[in-house]
Amino acid sequence: MFDWMVWTTPVAVFFTCIVLMLAGMTVWEIKSPTTLRKGFLPIATTRGDRLFIGLLSAAYINLAFIGLAGKFAEMFSLEAEPSIWVSFVASMFFLAFVMRKG
């Protein structure tokens, strides 16, 4: 069923984190409904809005890293392409930043 996708450990961890975040946000929303808040984003957002924006950003960060990993290895004279864990950690930090300050 999932043969079409390359299920490496980083990919599985990334999607597991997304599922856990969605489950956690659902429970949080049921226990404590959210209100609109204005942060650095140009619109007033709820927690769910910030999660959605953060998840989209995380996906784009990972895609950009995958696309540029070969260039990074070339620019910095690395023997191999940098680990995908670098983009995973960067995207999770950015997601946390959007959730906290967005």
C-alpha cells in the first residue's frame, strides 16, 4: 500500500510528528478553545491557523533542503550530502517559532 513512497527513518519521524501534533492540538482545542491573536504574522490567527502555516513552512523547508543538498555539498566541499535530519530540526524549530510568536 505504501510502496510508492520511500519510508526512510527521517520521513517516518516527520510524519509521526505531524500526526502527534494534530492529535495534541485537537485535545488542546477541546480542553481550551482558542481565540484570535496577532503576532508577527500579518493576520490575526488561532492556534490551528498557526499550526497549518507552520506545517506548510516545515514542508517547504524540507523540500528546499532536499533540492539544495547537492549544492550545499558542492559549496562546502563535503564528501556527501548533508543529512536530512538538519532540515527536520530546522523545520521543527521554525514550526515552534510560528506557534509561539506567530
